[in-house]
Amino acid sequence: MIGESVRRLEDGPLLRGRARFVADVSFPDEVHLRVVRSEIAYGEIVEVDVSEALQADGVVGVWTGEDLASVPPIDFRQIGYDELLPYRQPVLARGSVRYVGEPVAVVVAEDAYMAEDIAELVIVDIEPREFEPVEAMVLHSEYGSVDQAFSEADHVLELELTVGRHSGIPMETRGLIARPDPDSGNLELHGASKVPHYTCAAISIMLNLDPRSVVGRECAVGGGFGIRGELYPEDVLVAWAALRLNRPVKWIEDRREHLIAANHSRDQRHRIRAAVSGDGTITAVDDEFWYDQGAYVRTHGATVPSLTAAMLPGPYVFPAYRSRGHICLSDKTPAGTYRAPGRFEATFICERVVEAAARSTGLDPVSVRRRNLIAPDAMPFDRRLAVLGTSVVLDSGDYPRILERLVEHIDYERLERELTQRRLAGELVGLGLGMFVEKSGLGPYDDVQISVHGDGTVEVVTGAASVGQGIETVIAQICANDLDMDYRDIEVVHGQTDRIARGMGAFASRVTVMTGSATHLAADAIKEVALDLAADMLEANAEDLEYRGGAIGVRGQPDRALTLAEIAAASGEPLRAEASFTTDHMTYPYGAHAVVVNVDPHTGEVEIERYVVAYDVGRAINPMLIEGQIQGGAAQGIGGALLEEFLYDSAGQPLVTSFMDYLMPTASETPAVEMLLSEDAPSPLNPLGVKGAGEGGTNACGAALATAIEQAIGRPGAVTELPVTPSMIKALMKSAL
């Protein structure tokens, strides 16, 4: 089963309209919550007048920050520093507000329409104040002799580069139903969460509940991408209101709320220097960057800037490296992770440096990449950097081979000649490349429980979560491969926190690596359980038995065998086993992008004529699912590189609050991606040899498109910021005249 592009188990309910998203879930006696949000970016709260709202028909409750004063701010899930603690977000603003969209009060009513109308009756009086930017802390990383390398360099390059503010925009907005269960006394949380065990535990701590009494119930999910499924103020508010009212409380976010309240991402400004020798070797890189965290530091803590600093060197040696990252607070929506967080930005910065090194030395960009790539025999390669609680040690890889595969696939030299001829004929066409290293398989653990029933069905209970990535299919394939059975007979349970004691969820491209490896170990344990039982049933010594074709049989006697189902039926109860997979280090998939663009000389619009992604995942469980991840990831990367951006005016007012303003690529702007999937470097860190595949399609989009565009318009090095919008391109073309 491993390596087979079987159909997704998840798709049946989705295609038949039977999948239940959180908006589809309802309970008797349910009420609806609406959040009253600040319309001022920064200011002092003078008064929140709820008197009129409390008299409205259909109102159930209205509360402000004073009513929830005992609820602590939301704590960090990842990379928290003491310096960041003062900037955690309260569930409702008290005293002041820090961004447009910040929750100030909540209204609960008998239906959603009443709740929205009543929320407009809450009068929020805020005295605007001028915001003074705050630098929360500085992250510092360094190895090698940076200053010496610059003093000895043949060329010193200096670049100022910017990545704009955008984020994941899933089809389904956020939502949650909190339901007090009258039978068990538990508080059930129905909705999508990428980290259900963490979410339940965090809410139990914040609301002083028994951790076992808060139970996660995962629904179908309409997109996650890193920003959806984190713990937000609204999640705590819904749970608090349900407990206060002892009734199910439902909250479904509208699109405007999503655009101003859900996590934004990216938004970095870099000043980077590079020391380059005459032969194109980059001997040192010195980067300083400023990350706009927004108004508060949410659950991710310092994750994004830490990843930028640790992953910026990418696949290149860079003998000396220094990074200083400033985490800055502003009056914008708080920022967090979004597909390839920190790496989309870092790869753009790194590849801009590589292209500049090629220009400064007069060498071809491909040859400069070849010269600087880490060699296969250097693996595992210790970066002498750390992130997410682990040192960055590149586990395996053949970076030169992935580059050569890409170059050969596009016939690089011939393609460059063809594009040159087209430019001479008046077309604005260009080619861009971008190489990257991803990270995946974040530990420290994952648990799996497997049960085999007498009717032949198998249940795999995990602590993972679904964010649309195909977890049920992949885990079923791994289990079916080990047990030699049909993957369609395997049910994979996820996102149900009362079914398994602990779980890490789904983020950081970790599920296939961590949950998949735990499934593999648990399947082996099931075979051991079956072997012990079958020895008595077959009246044979255990050492004479073997596992074959989904059954335990006596060696050399093909007619003496019992299937797992037969063993379970004969024993009178299901076969059960569990296993944990633990790791101290991540795995590092890698790849390269190539893109050909055609720029309209009149409008500056970019047409992508061809897009190619070469990606090595160590071992592909389901190639079709990986290709889907790459295609979807590329669409989001293209959006961030060309179209998507959250803009604000000088008073902190968002200028992007609907799809009229926030431009995303449609099917017309998204090309079919050619994919070169490889398995050259299986990871030695897990029994399956796998690496994650969720973020490689996004990672190098900005880097490759920047080079292609500036080649097309004849302005090498001119693209210094993302997104590269049509107006920006027209301005660059005009300035060249």
C-alpha cells in the first residue's frame, strides 16, 4: 500500500454532501454568540454601555471585559519567552484596545440574526490614542567568523527586502459550539482544531475546570493552513458562555471578522549583507530583520521569526551566518503561522542573495547555486542553529541532484535561449528559480491505538487532527501495508480527545512522520498480540509461526493459518495494541521551483506560463495526495507573491475587509503545476523514512517569481518586495525608461 495513489477515504462524505462542518452542527436549546469588536485601532476604553442590548428581544446575555476579569490571557503553545508574556491577548479587552477587530464584548441571543442585531446596540466609547511601536525582544543567532569573512570578501552585497502581510483564507471561517453534556458533566467543544488536546487543556486551565471534563469533538474542516484551529479569544468566550448559561453556545465567524481577527502572517523587513568570493562562493551572510507581530503575541509565541532565522540558509553551506530578528508590536491584527511560516519569507530573502551573488560575479545563477549547495556526503549536516526546541540538523538530502533534475526537466539552457528570442521579439517573458529546505515531523511524540475486530474491521485511534490533508487515507494505508489488508476496512479516528489520553494534533507537517510512524509500530505490536493468541489456537510453538497475507500461519504449512479477524473472533474480544513514536529532531524535505512568466506591458499583470516543482519527501506514502498538497501550496504561494496583502492606513484602520479588496488567485491565475516527486533521501529518523509534504509547494514561490518577473521586464535585482503587484511592476518598468 505504501507508494500507491489510492483514493481518499475522506472524499465520500464530502462529495455526497454528508460531511458535517461546525455550522451544520446544532443542539436543542442552542443559543448564538456574537462578538462586539473595536472599530478603533488603538485607544482607551471610556465605557462599554450594554444597557440597551440587555433590554432587546431575544437577548440571553451580554458581557464585557470586566465580567471576565478573572480569565487569564491566552498563553503560548510554542516558543514562549518571558519578554513576550506582557503581550499575550486577553479574551476581552479591558482598559484599552490595540487593533481593529479586538473583542470588546459578547452578546448571546436565541438566534444568530438576533445576536448580530443586538450586538449593534452595544455602545463602545473609545478615546483614540496615537500608537507608539514597541520592540518586544530581539532574537540572535550566529555561527562562524562572520566579520572575518566580510573583511576578506571580493564582493559585499547589501539588500533591503520586504515580505508583505497576508495569510491563509480558508473557505470555511472559524467556528465553535460549546455544549455542556448533562449526562457526563463534560463540556464538549465541537469544531475544527489542529491541536484538539492542547485546546481542551488550555481552556480547562483558563476556566478552572478538570482537564478531563473538556472534550474535543472534531468536525469536518474547510481548510486550515496554520491559522485555523489555534486557540483564539472567541474559543474561550464560547466555552465560558456555555458554562455560564448551561446551554449549547454556537459561534460562526463571518468573512469580515476573519479578515480582521484571525491570524495574519508574513510582514517582515530585512536588511541583509552577503560576503561573496570571486568564484561565486557565499562565505558569510549577515541578516537583520523586523517582524511585525501585530497587536498581541498569540499562541505561536516567537515561532515565526525563529523559523525565519533558523531556516534562512536553506540548502546552502554559508560557512558563517548571523541573524538578528526584532519582534515588534503594532496596531494591526496579531500575526501567527501560515503555510511555510518563516520559510516563505526566508527563502525569498536567501534566493534574492543568491541571484545578487550571480550578478556581482557575472556567473550563471544555476552555477552559483551548484557551488554553494551542501554536498550529499555532508549529511547529516549540523546547521549550528536551533528552533522549536531542537537543533537544526539536516537529516538527509541530495540537493545537487534535485537541482539537476529540475534543470534537466525544463531543459534550462534551451529554455533560456527561447526566452531570450522572445524578449528580442518584444515579449516580456522571464524564467526564475528558487531552492528551499523545509522542516517537518515535529515531535516529541505521537500515540496510536489499534483494534482488530472479529468482523475484520480495524480501528486506528490517533491523537492527530484533520486539516484536510488526507490523514485518514495515509494512516489507513500505513496500517494496511503492515497488516496486509484493504485500507478501506480501516477506520481512522482523530480529533476526539476522550478516545486517547494525549495527542499533538496536526501542524508543522508532522502527521505522516509522527502519527504514521506510531501507526507502523502499533501494527507491528498487533501482530505480536495475534501471534501469542494464535499459538494456542493452532497448537503450535510461537517460534514456528509467521505473519503472512493478513494471517498468522505455521511455517511450511499453508493450510494452517488464522486471519486476524478469526483470532479476534475466537478470543471473544478485539485484538488491541498501542505504540508511541518519539523523536528529538525534525526531518527536512527539500526541493526547487521553476517558473516562466509573461508580463503584460500595459497593465503589469503577470501570466504564469509554466510552473514546475521538484520535491523530495524521503518516501511517498500516497503520491497523489502529495501532488495535491504541492498544487494547493503553490496556489497560496503565488497569491502571496503576486496578489494578497493586508494594508492599513496611518490610523491603523484596515483597508482590506472583504474579497473586493483581498485578491486571491482564481483558477484563471493558478497554473497546473508540473511535479517532480523524488524519494532520493529517506529520513533515517523514523522507521518509514518519510518527510512532510504540506509546505514545499508554497515555500519558494516568491523567490522564483521575483527572479522571473525582473528578467521579464529587464530589471535585474529590481524586485525587492512581495507581493509584486501590477502597479509595482508598471512603476519598475516606468523607472527604467
